[in-house]
Amino acid sequence: MTIQATHTFPRNFKWGTATAAHQVEGGATNSDWAAWEKLPGKINDGGSAAVACDWWGGRWREDFDRAAADGQTAHRLGVDWSRIEPSPAAWDEDALDHYRQMVKGLRERGLEPMVTLHHFANPLWLMEKGGWENVAAVGHFERFVRKVVKALGDYVDLWCVFNEINVFAYFSYIDGAWPPGKKNIVAAFKVARHMLSAHAVAYRAIHELQPQARVGIAHHVRPIDPAKPEFALDGWTAKLQYRLFTETIPQALHTGRLLFPIGRLNERLPELAGTFDCFGINYYSRYHSAFDLSQPGTLFGRTFHPPEVEQDHLGLNELYPEGLYRAIKWAAKFKKPILITENGWGDVDESRRTRALLLHLRQLWRTVNFNWPVQAYYYWTLVDNFEWERGWSQRFGLYELDLATQERRPRPAAKLYAEICKANSFSAEMVERYAPELLPAMFPG
Ligand code: FCB
């Protein structure tokens, strides 16, 4: 009899998928993203989230059924602030009830909800008041958070305050591809600074309303390696970019020190210290960085994927599973439970999607064996969704979505993921069936 080598995960490990309100719901009218995607040229493929996965029309039910049938035990979803509070302090109770039904629906299916309170999209009225550049956003956000926690608290005690402050500040205020489309590094710092304050305020408000709550963030972690390690300036710029992009935000929330490497500005913000109970990692890829004097906006580093590395069909992400290991190792220093709040692979090549899943889970398995406190893995994402400025050109779903008919079709990765969730492990035999080319490296024998 052949012995089956198996990579097993800890008992009670949570398996799920992650989604964001604007990307799946459809029918939003009151947010900056709903307005932005109507402007010509803003979405690469001309798509929009007008219908998306039609969760606002009720298709969340069938998708949660799929997740549950596939053995998932957790789901990370977002709420859209612009629906709940369509104008300042005016609450849409129907929208709140809609979300209440959704989180109740998750519980009924045995899926633990994690609710993200801010995932890129903002109410138009907030943006008219200066958005996150205006410190008043902090108070507005606190009022919104209190309302949501009171409305959903019967079903939810795991909260993610912000999704990827670093990515939001970069794309909305430095790169300009996202609303409000600014290219102003000073504004980006201001926005990040205000979001950090809002995080701390929300953290305390949630705990006041719900003492047993677990409150965290979802942080985009991206290793940045020097293009030529032997070239000191590449090393310098890669390190600087990594510190600013990956380390600044969590460090501020951990220690209460805002360390921007520019000008050695070292501001103390003691009220931020210790404001997360769990740390969420969103991991997709790494960058290589080369020193380039013509790129002051990105700290004199030109980031890129070298042609020899394996990439998705758009060249947006490098297939670099070890980065997930590095991200977890780095986050373990906070000594808090770690959740992989997003990880996935958007591609047109199904065999690469399946292989990517296995390779990343292999790295995840390595980390749990070091006893690093990883408690959950949320795959991005359940069903193809609206991928921001990339529209529908980058598809991450375990299920393929036919936008015209709203039909969902499981991809091979959906079947593999379901097997893994149900078994809480993956075996050499699964690898042989789904990605035999990985067998010699993963399970030599
Ligand atoms: C992350 C975002 C998420 C999704 C994935 C692919 O940066 O949090 O909304 O777009 O990338």
C-alpha cells in the first residue's frame, strides 16, 4: 500500500473566501466608485460594477450556498457605507437590514462572518467634504461604524476596519487610477494619517459596543526585492519602499509611532498603539525594484516584474508563493493571531490558477508548522468580480461568472479548494490529480 503524504492544518483552522461590497453587489449609485466607473477611460476594459455578481439583487444566497457546500467555514464580506448612510446621518434601514440578512445567512450556513467596514469605496457626500484629506472623515466614520456594529452585532464579532490603507492611499492619491484620481504625495500621507486615526477610534468604539469583538485590519503585504542585490542603490530603494508601503501602517498601529522614512519624521501617536486584536494579511505578489532618479513619486525606485519570472496573463502579479511565507514570518512579530484576509490568483490559465493555489497553501502549511498563529485563510475570491480599474479583465473567482446570464461555473480550482476545505489538508494524491507537475517538488518519493 502506498503511504499518502498529507499536509494537515490545525484543528479549527478556518477556510473561507473574501469579497468586497462594491465588487460584488451591483446597483450602487451613491459612492465615489459608482461615479468613477461611469467616467470614460477610467476602467481598462470599459466594464463597471453596475450589476456585478448581483448580490444586492439577492444572489448572495446562492453564492453562500456554494461556499457552504464546498466546505468553507468562514467568509469575509464588506458593507458599502454609501448605501447605509446615503447622506450625512441619514440611515437607510433597508440597507442595514439587507446586510443583517446576509450575515445571518452566513451563520445559518455555518460560515463565520468577518465584516470589512471600509474597502476602498466612499460615499459621494464624504468626498464632497474633502474625503479622507479632511480630518472630519474620522468622526463621520466613527458614527457609521457604531451604526453598523449595533445593527450587525448579533451575528458578527470579527471586524476588519480598513482594507489596505496603503493601496488606497497609493492608487487614489499618488498613482491617480482610482477616485478621486489625485497625484499628490502630501495628500496621500494626510489620507493615510487620518485613516490610522479613524482605525484607532473605530477600534475603541467597537470594543465599547461589543467587548468580546475581535478587531483587525487587512493589510497589503508585498515583499520588494532589489533588482540587482549587488547594487547598493537598488537595495536602498527596495528597503525604503518596503518600509513605507508595507511597514509604516502596521507599525503605527502596533507601537503608536508613525515612522515615515522621508525626512526621518517620527511622530508619536500613542492612541494608535495596540489597536488590533488580529492581523490580516492580503498577499498576492512581490516587486523587484531598481534605483531610478526619474521616479521621485515612488522613492526613486522603479518597480517591475523581471521577464524571467512567471506572471499572470496581464503581467500584474509574479507567481511567488514564498512571499506568503515571508509575509507571515514578518507579521508573526506582532504576536497577534494572523488571518490571511486575501490571497488568490487572477488569470486566464486554469492550470496556473490551480497550481498557484497549491503552491501558496504549501507555504501556508509551512508557517503553521512553525506554530506561527495563522488561524484562517480567505481565498480571493468566490465568484469573478469587478476588479477596480481592471474591470473584468482580471478574474480571481473560484467560480467563473457569465456576466450576461449571471451563471456561475466552477473552475478546477473551486473543486480542489472544496476538497481541501473539507479535509482540512491536502495530500500527494490531490496534487497528483490537480497539478501532477508539482508532485516531484512537493512530495518527492
Ligand atoms: C486587493 C484588494 C481586493 C482585490 C484584490 C485582487 O488589493 O483588496 O479588493 O481587488 O486586490
